[in-house]
Amino acid sequence: MDGLRLNLGSGMNPRPGYVNVDRFGTPDLRHDLETFPWPWTDDSVQEIVLNHVLEHLGQDPNVFLEIFKEMYRVCRGGATVQIVVPHFRHDYFYGDPTHVRAITPNTLHLFSQRLNREFIRGQFANTPLGLYLGVDFELIETRFKPSETWFRLHPEPQVDLEKLLFQGSIYNNLIEEIQMMLQVVKPPSGAAVP
Ligand SMILES: C[S@@+](CC[C@H](N)C(=O)[O-])C[C@H]1O[C@@H](n2cnc3c(N)ncnc32)[C@H](O)[C@@H]1O
């Protein structure tokens, strides 16, 4: 797959081999990602990286949804979108006034047409954003980075994931960040809604 690689909100960490984009500084391209359309053609991108960026974008939910529509438009089928965010129960999330919302695996599931059809079949209340917006992203990988606090409580190097997720669902500051990988599904899998 020979498309563009975009490092969106590159800040002070540009990546070689990527088009580094930010609204500040001296990236390869200065662009406000809340301004549409984005300056790339349909199906031209094979990889997007958003490292500690998505939680800064789209305070207005309509702008947030437009960002997903633009990512879908510019990506080709099979493209990946790597999203790393601070965990919503960590002080790193609360400490930055430019964080506009928590991003969780469940946030990203809303953009999967396969799961949207399951919501509909199960009469769940989740909003089927994939079907509503005509986008389709599958969450193919989720990793949880334990914090320093976790390792102080549990110094053994082998992390018990079940315990991390259970205790991390109750207590603050045990999980530092969530690393998620979306894959773009084109054509959308949910064209026919039952
Ligand atoms: C926390 S920094 C992360 C920087 C970089 N990705 C890294 O890993 O070090 C967030 C970056 O997103 C950029 N950013 C925030 N809102 C943006 C927008 N609307 N358009 C473009 N860049 C934006 C900021 O300027 C900042 O450089």
C-alpha cells in the first residue's frame, strides 16, 4: 500500500517519512485540523498517527464528527489510524485545559458499522455513528500503558491485565495512556442496514 503517512498534531515530535501537520510551529504543513476540507484527496492516505492529539480536537461534537468523516475520506481501505490518548482516570487527562473530551475504546466502537448493526439488533442505545456518518472504522488493537503508580503498587514486571483493567476501572492514576489502532473499512461493511 503506497499512500501518504500523516502525523497529525505533530508538535515537537515530527516523524521522518510522514507529512507532519500542526497548526503551530514549523511542521511540514501548517493546517488547523478543525478546518475542512483537509488538504488531501480521497483515498490518498495509508496511515494516520494522532499521538496525544485527538483529545484536543473538536470541542464542538459536530467538529469532532467531521474529523472522523475527513479521516475516512482521505484514507484508503485497509489504512490504519493510530490513536494514543491519556487515560480518562489519570491526572494527565485532567491537567491540560486544552483537552476537550475523554477518548475510550467505546468512543471508537461507535464508528464501526459492524458494531452499529449489533447495537441495532440488540436494541442498545449506543449511537450508530458509523452508519449515520457513512464511515466505517474497526478497532483492531487496544493497549493500556500502566502508570508509575501501578508499578509502585505492583512492582512485578509482568502486568496482570485483568487486574489492571479492574483496578483501573475503580481507581485513578493506574493507567497512563490508551493506545488504539483503527483500520479503515472501505467500502463500508454496513451498506445494507437490516
Ligand atoms: C499534546 S501535543 C502532542 C504533539 C505530538 N503529537 C507529540 O506526540 O509530541 C498536541 C498537538 O496537537 C496540536 N493541535 C491541537 N489542536 C490542533 C488543531 N486544531 N489543528 C492542528 N494541530 C492541533 C497542538 O498544536 C500540539 O502540537
